[in-house]
Amino acid sequence: MNMWRIKKNLAAFLMAGLLLQGAAPLAGRQSSPQAPASPGRIRVTTELVLVNVVAHDKKGNLIRDLKKEDFTLLEDGKKQDISTFDFENVDQLLTAGAPEATVSGAESAGNLLRTGKKAVPSLDARDRRLMLFFFDFSAMDPEQIDRAVGAAKTFVSTTMQPADLVALVSLATNLHVDLDFTDDKQKLSAALSAYTPGEGQGFDNGSTGVSEGAAETGGAFIADDTDYNTFSADRKLLALQSLMQSLGKLSQKKSLIYFSNGISQSGMDNQSALRAATAAAVKANVSIYSMDIRGLQAFPPGGEAQAASLHGQSAYSGQSVLSDLNNNLSSQETLATLSSDTGGKVFFDSNDFSGVFSQVQKDTSAYYVLGFTSNNPVKDGRYRHLKVQVNRADLKLDYRSGYYPDRDFEHLNKAGREQQLEDELAAQLSQLDVPLYAGAAYFRQDDSHYYIAVSLVIPGSQIPFVTEKDKDNATIDIIGQVLEGGKFPAGRLRDTVKLAVDSTQQVRRKNVQYSTGFVLAPGVYHLKFIVRENQTGRMGAFEMDVQVPDLRKAPLKMSSVVLSSLRTPATNKKGAPNPLVRDQMETVPNITHVFTADQHLYLQYEVYDAAKGKNLAPAAANDQTESKAPAKAPRDGVRVLTSIEFLQGGVKVYESKPVMTNELAVPERRAVILQIDVPLQTLKPGLYVCQVNVIDDVAGTFAFPRFPLLIRESAPSGPPAGKAGM
């Protein structure tokens, strides 16, 4: 489309800092007896590929007497030799272990989840049903915690079978392995009883800053805590991925029951991380069963009885009910993806929480494990379809539909490496071998176009630098695309960045930040970026949805607020002017919002179409003395005021002096540019909420956006760094 214009402004930066540690399409069930019911995918890192198969007859009864010779396995239509065959018959175990004894018989708890990544677990899981209860307390209220724990206690005391091995893991502010796999009901009950309602509220989801339909609490404004949703979602996905590393040590099928009150994603999260979490579960042979502990909810038009009355007309127009329903469905969408893509099931909108346990027991009663080594030697990383057949026409098979083989980067030629980037960009399940973080901010160019500043960050420790003549050298390939509505191309990026820095800069302890930009019209866009380091060929991906607003009807027309700890001299680049470049200095966004006490917090944002008034007082000079005559007031000017506040625990602990401007810094864009420098050494290390106060004094409009911000202690000063000995 001709209306889309894309212009790049590229730069690569090395900056000190810390990153916050973060985080498949569905296939329909076919009528063929051999059709796979679960669309999950397996990503292998070894030559042997394992496929779990469950066989049922026409009445749904499990079939337990099949042999290796009864199966035929096809990969992309080609027959494969079944090299390993096993049958897991969980129901044959009639008695559980003795009380007070564990599965291994060595420790008071199992050692599967607590062992190191390379340690060999001593857990004997043969013909056992492995169930992991994952309690996500991070945003639960006390009543929901009681429901989740109560449902688990009821299962342990009434329906837990001798073959069941259960582990307990919880997530509040941190991930805790509370009890490793055991069949001891007394220990399980004691561990469950140790959970208290105070476990919750670790990282509760915040509001979106919209006053319409929100509870009237008497506050002067509605806080915009959307960024907290991103942190919360990332922590949940990271916790799941870390568990998969331990669970993958055993080849048996594992079932993870996820007790949650929903996962809200703000749209600025890494959607590749969600798919990576499901891929990690499939690789570890884990099925996720999601249970929404909120149960069956009612959404009264006026809000809950214990809540305050609502702003606006939403309670009378039905909009509040519709908004509650949409929010509820949105929070369940991620849970549904985790379950459907791993072969599990969801349990939503029901106050009967016992169904999930019986479903897990049913799905893991008996299954066959087929192993094969592919006769396709090409390691191209492309998805390979699997089909399992049995020599009995009256049986129905359930199995996963395919897997991803490894890629062999070393033997790819130039065209092959370029095609690899294109394939990865188009892939629905991207590699996350290299951690990649991204952030975006919008600035208005004119009424119908906005400059979208995008920053990509790669930890320097993840880049294999080659040292030559006291220089650390590396090459990074970057490819990206912007899709309008997730379908139509609206922008594209392809670049190769060559890094050559002094070894004394200790780049491995820093982050490599790459900046680019797109010019887009208002709308919703899907952005995806792929990075590849060209020493070993490892790649990383980041996907996010970005909404470019239409500010024409906004009361206060304001850009994104960019937080930064670094300003660097700008280089002359061709393309659309970068709003983050001001007075030959470029503000480098800090997308993690993590700072140290010895740094400065630089904020930059813009206000558009500020109202003009006559005979306004001039902006106060920085150096105010009585001897100076006051500046002459402009005949016709704007009056925009701004200040910065830091809140901690709901209490204001810092506020900057108000800054006022009477001039349009960029008349062609009708923009007032606001830049503030806040030294952080006066603030104690800790987690803060940074509030930006912006007031158009002539028009009487205002905005109070908020952002989470973490201040860490300054790194201890050491001796001057010398040449790196490598």
C-alpha cells in the first residue's frame, strides 16, 4: 500500500545495564482412526525422536496389548524404523510406597526438580504417573488461594491413586520447589497446609489507566500500570520454562496442573516466549492442564458489591459487563494456548475443580513410547510431520503431529544463511537460543503518520566475540517485519551489524542495543524481529503487537515516555528524522527500566497541539536572580507544565521541580519537547513507580502516565580495567 512509508534509522550501542530475566496453530481433530488428536510439536536436540501414542477402541477403552510390529511410523510420508519401543502401564501399580518414605528412599523429598541441569535424577518413574501442581500465587487474592489449595488437598485425601507421584511448585515473588515428587500423602498434605493466603499479590496485574468503567475511589487520576502486566506474564512463562529443564530429564509423560487466575498480556510482551514455553513443554514431554481458579464468575453491571461505584456511563449502557467479559476471556487466552499446544486441556468457568485431576489420571493411564532416528540427514530446522498407523482398523491413535530437527549452521552457504533468516521470520515457532528484548515508542510526525522507535537489546554475554589485536569482533544479522493487523506487510528491516570494540570495554558484561524506526499510520501492528550471531548460528526472536494511536480526538495529545540512562552523540543517518535525537545527542531507551544509583534518569516525551493563550507568563529561567529583569511575555504561546514523582508503597518519596515551556520546539510537527534529567543517587535502591505529570495549562487537560522502575545499588568501584587476557 502506498500509504505506508518505511525509513530506517539504524544505530548500534554498547551500554551498561541489567536486563530483567523473562519468557503453534491448532489442528482440528480428524475422523480418520489414525489421525493425531493433539497438535503439539517436539523440538529435539538429540538424534532419537520419541513419540507418545495412546490407543483406544471404538468405545474409548485403552488398548494395552499392542506390539512394536503393530505400528508403522511415517515422517513426511516416508517410513521410519522404530528403534525403541516401550509401554507405560500406570494402572498396574496397586500399592503406593510406605508412609514417610519417598520414591528414591534416600531423602525427605525427591530429587528431580532440585538437581542441577546435568545431574542424573534417581527418581524411578517407571509405570508411575507424574503430576506437578503449579500454584501461581503471583496475582491471586486470598479466596482464590484457598480454593486452589483446597482442591489439591481434596484430591490428595480422596482420589490420589497408588501410582501417582505428585510435586508442588509455587510462584509468588519467586519460584519455589516446595516438595519434589513423592507418593507420601502426609507430606503432601503438610506442604499444602503450609500455603497461606498471604502467598499472593507478588506481582498483581495493574489497571490500564482508563477511567471509564473503573471503580471510583476518590483518586485524582487513574494509574496506568500496564507495564506490570508484562512483568507478571514474563515471570510466569519463565517459571514454566525453568521447570521444563528439570522435567525433561525423564522420558515418561508428565502432567502439569496450572492453578491460575489468568495471565494478562499487555501486547508489548514477547509472543515468541509464549510459543517457546509451549515448545519447551513438548520437548520435555509435559502436558499442561490449565485451571482457572476464579471459577464461574458473574459480572453485574454496577460491579462487584465489595467494590466502589463505577465512573462514567458504563454501568448503564452494558459496556462494563462487556469489558469484564472481554478481560476475562483475554486472561484465559494464554492459558488455553499453553494447554492446547502441549496436548493438555483447559478447565474454565466451573466451580467444580475436581475434573482436572480425573482427566490427568485418565490421559496418563497407559501409553506407548515409540523411538526412531530419522532417515532424513538434512538438518534444516524445518517442521517434519509425523503419522503413526496401526494394523487394526478399529483403533484410534492419539499422538503429537510433528517435530523440529536441529539446524546445521556451519555448512550453510551465503544463500542458505539468508534463506534461514527468512524461514525463521516466517516460522510460527521461533528459536530463542539468544535472549532478545525489545521495546517500542511512538512519536507523531503529522496527523496521520507516527514514527515508531524500536530498540532491540542482546546481552553481550550471549555473543561469541573473537579477539584480534585487542579488539572484540562479532557480526550480528538482524531481520524484521511489520504486519498491519498481523497480515499485511507495512515495514521491513534487514541489516548486518559488525561489532569491533576494545577488549578493555568488557563488552561481554554489557548489552548490545540496536535502534531502528518505522513510519506508520494509526492502527494495530504485529512486529517480529530475528537476530543471529554468525559465529555459531544461534538465533533469537521477539514478537509483539503495537497499537499506534490516533491522537486527533485525545484530550491531551502526548507521545510515549522514553526512559533512558544514556545519551550518546548522534551520527548523521539518512531516513526519517529520529525524534530521540535532540541537539546532536541521541537518547537511548532503557527498555528494562532498571537503573543503578550512580546513573541519571533521562526522560523524553512530546505534547502535540498544545492550546495557545495570550499574555502568558514566561518560563522560569534556570538561573533565577533578583537583578535580572523578567523576560517579556509572549503575545501568543503555549503553557505546558511537567514534573516527575517517585512513589514507593503508595507514598510519594520524591518530586522534581515543575518545568514549564511556552514554545513549540518543532513547529512543523506542532510539538512541545520535554526533557528531564533526574539524578538517582539521592534515592535508595528499590522498586519505585515513576509518575510523569503533564498539564496543558491553557486547555485544562492533563495526563499522569506511570511506569515501574527498579534502582539497584551502584557497582563497587575497582581498579582500572586493563587489556583483556583472552
